[in-house]
Amino acid sequence: MSEYISREAAIRAINAVVSDIKAYSDKYCEGAEQKIFEQLVNGILSARQAIIEIPAADVAPIVRGMWLASEGEANAFTCEKCGKTVEFGAGTTKDNEFNHCPRCGAELHALYERQEADHA
């Protein structure tokens, strides 16, 4: 599975490395040594430009929460993120493999102990 990172955070990290290399080179190097560090910085800046040019992936943050047992309603559960209530003919959200809110799309895998006890 792919991992997604913040392009802005990656660019900030690269800029910090470039800044550190330049500071070191300016303080401790001269002549041919300094030219080597300049080439290193140019290579890193080329990598930064390549990262900037990579097309953005179409991703959305994952929202997680819990189903809450609805008070006074058997087999009814409420999304803690948006308040949507879902009713089942029998069983719990776990029994029905209902792991996402139909309204907001939040992943709702966890259950309160009370819900488990009420529907055991």
C-alpha cells in the first residue's frame, strides 16, 4: 500500500538540509571542497524540484470514531462524528459488519463495552 506524505513538509525538510549544508560549507570549506558541496546542494535542489513536480495524489484523511449505543432504542447506533443513527433488525454494528457511517464515511470499528453487554 502506498504511503502519503505532505509535500510541504518534505520541501521544508529538504530546505533545512540544504541550509545546513551551505552553512557547513561556508564555515569549514574552501576551493575544491566548497565546489563539491555546491554540487551536492545542486543535486538536492534538483530532487526538491522533482518532488514539487510529482502530481498530487487524490487522497482524503481517514476519520475514525465509535458507534454509540442509542439510548432507549434496541439495535440502534449513532455515529459519534456526525450524529447519524442507524437501526438494525437484530445484532450490533459488529454483527452486521457495519464499519462506516453512511452519512460522513467515518470508520467506526470500536464499540463501547455497554453496547457489547446490551446485545450479547
